[in-house]
Amino acid sequence: MSHIVVIGAGQAAASLIAELRKRGFDGAITLFGEEPVPPYQRPPLSKAYLLGDMPLERLFLRPEQWYADNGVTLRLGQRVDAIDVAGKTVTAGSDVISWDQLVLTTGSSPRHLPAAIGGDLAGVYVVRNLSDVDAMAPEATAGKRVLIVGGGYIGLEAAAVCAKREMQVTLVEAAPRILGRVAAPETADYFRALHQSHGVDLREGIGLARLNGTHGRVTSADLADGSTLEVDLVIVGVGIHPTTGLAEAAGITLDNGIAVDAQGRTSAPDIWAAGDCTSFPYREARLRLESVPNAIDQAECLARNILGGNEAYVPKPWFWSDQYDVKLQIAGLNTGYDRIITRDNGNGSVSFWYYAEDTLLAVDAMNDPRAFMVAKRLIEAGRSPAPEAVESAIDMKDLLK
């Protein structure tokens, strides 16, 4: 195990490498990343960084010097072209690098609009990488007309930032409502009202028909209801997909991402994977989580297993979103809920508790950190207070007794 090669320089990679060194691994580590910068935080890209409230250096998970000090060879701005499973090498340009253990932390990629409907026009952006936001930021200025395509969390966060930058914001969601795949109607209602109070023109049940341009740059958008919007730029937030091309070409098994076992092993010997790109066993099925906490926890578990452990990864799902002055914190997974319990503390502080019969599944807490922390502890402990207790509890901590 003298040389570990890591492909993909995001949160999972940074966490994996730090855990390997913390646990005493003193062999060689090489990290490949397609971007020319060391691993950085992605969530602030569409929020504080786009607003100009966070400098580039604060995005970095660790200073570049940390990698040199810890014996990590950074190969940034370099794409790995192929994996040779049998020969235990990777090819990057003209270089062929041998490995003893290989880790795939390739993350996920944004879905783009098809070129056939104008998705390749200048002025059409996604929010995923540093370069995306660096290109977009100079255009996101007061008075500009921006169309946000997609009413998930990425689209809503982008809308909030653009509204704060005093842009004219229109958001379209083809589904009947925003957050349709990820949250209850109650949560959607909360954020719809929030955005409308900040001047966002939010149109649900209306898809994008096509984008039109002049001299290769977007100038207007035709919507599915027959209306046309004049626009200066477009931000696309229609989801992401796991980045699995290298794994697929190498013959590694895929299943809604790179399929790994409970310890993080792929179907190929001595090849592991962690983060957004993976699906793993969870409650008699397979699960893929797109979140920073999952990338960190899964990568650290995998590092311990590479070093000889036999630890099954058990996720503790939680997520967050910042929009205007509202912090949304989500604990658990709401799949299969049939009942919502509401606790409204007033002044915009509210939480929605998801139940399947009498089992607590998840909570959405808006500016209510106490509800989030209590629910998170309950869910992780497998405990479900009676829905009536959640409604009537005066102090949230009483639910932990």
C-alpha cells in the first residue's frame, strides 16, 4: 500500500487524505483534480462567494502548502483519461502512474440545457465550479434581467443571491411547484412566500421552451405557456448527476453512481469510491447522497478501511440551504412520509416534521436550530416522539427525555 492515487479533488478527497495522514499512513499520495486549484468548499459558491462576501482563499479547505507539508503530490488542472484495473495504472495525458490503491472521488456534474434549445448560448450558466461563478459574477449586477431555470435548492439559492444584488429575477419551474422532489408542500409554501417578498417573479408549472440569442448570446426565453421574457443572463439549476465516466470505461459496476459496498469498495480490486459519485447499501436498498456531510463522513470511513479497518458506513443525513436571512437545516430523509407536523415559533422560525405513520423520518427547520438539533439526535438514535408530543412540547429538549 505504498502509493494511493485519488481522482477528483473535492470535499471527499480532502477529507480522505487528511484522515489517511491522521491515522498514520506514511506512503505516497497523489491527488488528481481537473480544476487548477486545490480542494475547496462548493456550497458558498452560489451564496457568499457570488455575493462577493467570501474571498477565494477562504474557499480552500486547506492551504495549498498543507498538501506539500503532508507529502501529497497535487496534480491540479490534469484530467485522468483512463484506469487500467488489471495493470493498476492511470493514464493522464502522456503520463502513466502506478498505484497500489485507487480512490474515486469524482463527485457530480451539473445537468445542462440541450444545445437544441439554446443551452450553448453565451450568457447561460450553471453553478457548480469556481470557474462557473467567476464567469457569471461580473454579469450579475444590479438591474440585469436574470432567468433562473429550476426550482430546487440550487435555483432558489441563486435567485436569492441575484435578488440581493438587485437584479430583476424570474424563476421558472416546470413541475407543479418548487422543491417538488425534495420537500413537502409546507416547505415549498414557506420559500415561495420568502422569494416573492423579495421581488422574485416565481412561475411554477411553466417550463422553458427555448432560449433565443443574437450573435451567439442569449437575449430572450420562450416559455411553455407561450410567453417570452427578455433576459440578460440565464442560470440553470436543473439537477446534477454522478460523474462516473472513468469508472464505467474501466468496467466498474454502476448503480445510480459508482456502486460500493458498505466499506467503500467498488467491484474492482483495490479501487474504492466516496462522495457524490457513489451509491452504497442503506436499509435493504441503495442510496446516493449529494451532501457535504456525506462526502466527509464516507471518505473518512473509507480511509480507515483502506488502512485495514472493516467499518460499515452508516450515513447520518443532514443538509442545509441559505436564502436571504433564512437558514434551512434538514435532518434525515423524508422519503415515504405521509404526515407533516408543524411547529411555528413566529418571526419566520418554523419547523416541519415528516412522519410515516408514527415514525419520525426527517425535519425541515427554518431559522430554528434547536428543532434541527433535537430532531437530528432523535433520528440518529432511531427514536420517534409521538406527533402529538412534537405539536405540544413547550421546550424542544423535552422530546429527548
